[in-house]
Amino acid sequence: MLVFACETSCDETSICILDNNNIVEHIVFSQEIHDKFGGVVPELASRSHLEILQKITKKVFSQNNIFPEKIDVFCATCGPGLIGSLLVGATFTKSLAISLGKPFVPINHLEGHILSSSFNNNITYPHLVLLLTGGHTQFYLMTNNKEIKLLGESVDDAIGEAFDKIAKMLGLGYPGGKEIERMAKNGDENFLKLPKPLINDGSFNFSFSGIKTHLNLIIKKNELNEKFIEDVSASFQKTMSEIIIQKLLTGIDILSKRNIFIKSISIVGGVANNEYISKNLETLFDQSKIKLCYPIKEMMSDNAAMIAWACFVNYNKYKNNIFFKPQPRLKINERL
């Protein structure tokens, strides 16, 4: 099955052609226009998608000598995300499908992330998924490759959003995750003892706004020299890693008391790129019977490859639906 996928939920414009389980071509265009604002500006994101989509689509087809008529199914992210961005990508892809008389399948962005690790890993069940992105921090339980159940999530900021906001406070660039990780390499991770909200509440939920507020007060009282920025970055990164680890251990324990014994864990989403966090997780599960899984690098951040893969994996449960309504707050298991 030849799948054409489009991802425009936020500030990445991405197109992918997937041939069964083989990525034929994959382009991700990251919008640099948001750098000077320290975060994504929705209107600018939508305009940028409009400007780049046709260019990269033509490139994907021409580079591989594939005619659009050969595509079996067209799919696009239809939620959650920025409504303007979702409309651009979904309308563009739906138009291609209609003009060629092909089925159009709306895909849930969250499901794309959740299933991404199954592209390169043999997932064993029960399976726990920790989704870490700029917009979401969530725990999901999968008892098979079709059933996805939300167990808990952040009650305020997402983890990626917290990285971005702290980076902005420190005068660093956007996206903040890479900048924090870069500065943390030379910093003292024990420089600050930061709060860990909800760490002992015995739930799957997260909270990051308190850390942001706490650091904001500290940063305002200090001079932003390089050493201070390095130390704050290192302390913040360490705290986030500790929260993730403790929540994972708590979650595994909660499920075991329900006679659900986790056999594998996937860490997915853009924050999974953080090498410090991933190394700590690998150390934690090195001697464990639980298998730790990551997606391939190009499927970690927002991308069309994971959208194409989600369509391929679950094509039989999806429906051809050209009358979709993109939903910015779409949840998992909601049908479009």
C-alpha cells in the first residue's frame, strides 16, 4: 500500500510517502520564523504551511519518479493542534485525494506519536507509552496494537512547553529543549533544588507550572551570565528527568497492583530526543525485564512519517472521510 501523508499540526510542515513499512521519501520543514518570538505564532505557522506545502509535495513526487495517481490512500493530521495549521494541511491533502478519486483518511496526531515506536520495535504487551512533546505529556496503556487508553497527563504545562518557557526566561533560542540541553552540558546539575509537583501523589498525572514559576523568581533575581544559565539549565534538566523516572516507576507499580504487568515501554515525542533523559532511562531499565523502546529519530518530533505509519497500521479501522472536521482538541480514540 502506497500512503501519502501530511503533517501540519503546529510549526513543522511535513510530507511522507510510505510503501508498506518502507519510507520512500520524507521531508520535514521546520519554520524558523518563530525563533524571534520564543514560541509558535499560529497565524504565521498557517501562512508558512501554505507557502511550503506545494513545493515539498512536488519535490517528494519528482525525486522518486512517483506519479500521484499511484498513491493508494491520502492521509493528514486532523487534530489535535493549531486549527489554522490543521485546516491548511488537511484541506490540501483532501483536495489531492478528491482530484484523483482516492480515499482520504484523517489521522489523530497523538496516535501517530503513540504508534511511532512500533515502526522499528517489536512491541510486547501490556505496553506503556509516555508521550513527551511541546503540547502533551501523557501516559497511555496498550494491551494490544489496537486499544489505547489514556492513564494520566499534565494538569497544566506540557514538558516541551516547560523547556521552551525556561529557555525563553534564560534568553536562549527556540525551540528551547535543544538549547537547554546544550547549555546543561557544562552546568552543575546540583546548583538548584527545584520542586517536583505531584511526584508523590500516586497518580499518572504531571504538573510543570510550579517549576516554571519557581525558576522565574530565581532568574529575575540573578544576572544572566553564561555560568548561571548553564547551572540553571543543568538543574532544570535533571529535575525533569527525575520526575519522568519517578512517574514511570509509580505507574508501573500502580498497574502491577491491578495485575497488569508491563512488558515494554515506549518514550515518544520530541522530548525523547533529549540524550540526558534517555541515558538515565536506559540506565534505569538496563537490568530490567521491561523493554525500553524509542522511535527512529525522524519519527520523534512532529513528522508525516508517523502519520503515514499510523494510517498503514490501522487502515482497516479507519474510514474514507472527506467530510472531516479538524479538531484542535481531539483526544485519543475519538473518531473523525
